[in-house]
Amino acid sequence: MSRRALPIFTKLLSGGGSTTTTRSVTYMPRPGDGTPRPVTLIPGDGVGPLVTGAVEQVMEAMHAPVYFEKYDIHGDMKTVPPELIESIKKNKVCLKGGLKTPVGGGVSSLNVMLRKELDLYASLVHCFNLQGLPTRHQNVDIVVIRENTEGEYAGLEHEVITKFCSERIAKYAFEYAYLNNRKKVTAVHKANIMKLADGLFLESCREIASKYPSIQYNEMIVDNCSMQLVSKPEQFDVMVTPNLYGNLVSNVAAGIAGGTGVMPGGNVGADHAVFEQGASAGNVGNEKLVEQKKANPVALLLSSAMMLRHLQFPSFADRLETAVKRVISEGKYRTKDLGGISTTQEVVDAVIANLE
């Protein structure tokens, strides 16, 4: 080949000058993988029915291969109905709105009962900047993974954490980092005071970290972590925490990255997964939001994209996520918490119009 022809050949190889668009191969399904999957749906309390209704509309518009089995469950129920547990165990996947937890009075949280019953030991919240949404800090992309079944936040106010649960949450955090090309895991703790419980947690994290030499590992006391989050959040990548700290850290991280109304999340165990708004603050909303129908559906829409990936429907997840991000970026349709005046339905209509 002549020298003159070489640059042209190189350009053709790199796709330059070509009008043909190509897609990378992301997923080769097995026969039958396109069969619609049942998903247990809990609309929940407050704004829950509004935002879960938003997801139902978008899924229908996308012709996503899922269908919902709906259960009318509320946070003031004394126990989790057996038929709901049966449905989730059968379907393996659930999408839920917020369930209101009574304050004090010795009443158990239905959310906590659900996690324990299904052994949903890992809570994951993804806190990241969305293009077009102004925030104090840029380059925030934090995944908070917290132990979900024991310790103070599980309603066991005097029970220390165990070696078994500490090891499996540490393993999940490092596995997540490894599979998602994340570079660093930070263990958040209070072992300087909680020497037995948090000391055990750190010991487990260190043991698991030694098995993942390609992933950087560090530790941070929760007090310092809170300060670092609001001053230099871009330093964090994956964070792994005991139960109580994780709830606080994830809400702080969500507030920094753009607000709890846009952060997706879920709870996962060995056999089941429940997807919901990532950060718990504001997931039930207030009566005014319900009356005006102005709840922000973005967090649950992004959580449902996570659910679609979990179900191995990656192209549907990509379409949904791209449409949501485009609506946020354009800035025309935003709910009050994001500085706009739009209703839930207006945001939903905009997302549907942006589906490709």
C-alpha cells in the first residue's frame, strides 16, 4: 500500500467519513430472555402512588418487557402481609414508593421488616451530578453501600454487628467496585469509640480489601467523613458503611449532588431486589405535594432503570436513563425541588417525548 493511501485507509478503519452509525454489542440474550417479567409494585404512602404511576406510564410507553403486580401496602400496617412477601419471593424483583414510618411509640418500620424478611442485606444509593442541574460541587459520583439488616438502624438498638454480616457487605462493596470499574472503596466507621462493633466491621473490610489489590482502600471516621463530604465530595468513589451511618451519609451525599429527588437506589440480597428512591429523605413527601401532584419522579425513574439492568434489559435501561437525563439537562420541565414549577405528569410527558 502506498504512503499516500495509508492515511485514507486509517481514516476508514477509524470510521472517519462514514455515514453509517454502529452500535456496540452490549448484551447477547439467551432464547427466551425477552419474555416479559413480573415485578411486584408497592405504590406506598404520600407521593408514592404518583411516582410509581410515573414509572408505569414510562414503562408502557417504552413497551418494556415487564408487568406489575400491585399491592396496596402502607407504613402504618403492623406487619408485612404474607401475600406481598410471597409475590416478591416469586418475582425476585420489587419496585416501591416510600412507606411512612411512624416516629416513636415502639412501632416497627415496615421498610425494616421487609429488608429483614427478604434478607436484603445491601442498600445501594448512587449520588452523582446531573448535567444541567446546578450544584455547589462538580464531579460528584459516589455510590454508598450500607449494611441493611442489623445494628441500631435495624431496630436492634443494643445489638452489635456480626462478623458474617460485616464480611458479606464488605464483599458486596468490593465486588460492586470491581464489576463497575470503580477505583476506590472507603470504609466509614466510628471504631475509635465503638471499638467492638465498628472494630469488627473494619477488620472484615480489611480482610476483603486484601483480595482486591487493584482497588484502592481507605478508612474514614464518620465525623470526618461528614465534613469531607460537604467540602471535597469528589474524593469519594464507593463508600461502605454499617447500617446507621450509611443512612446519614447517603442523604448528605444526595443533597450535595442535586437532591434526594433525583438519586436512584435499591436494596439487594442473594435472591431478591427491591428498587426505590435512593435517599430516604422526602420519599413520602407532604400533603401539599400530593394535592398539587408535583412530586419529583426522577429518582424512581432512574431506580427503575437500575431495575431494568438487574433484569438484564440493558437497552431499555439505557433508553430510559438517557431520556431522563435529557429532560434534566434541557431544564424546561422540573419540579419545585429542582427549581421548577412542573407537575409530575409534565415531567413524565417530557421523558416519554424524549424516548428514542
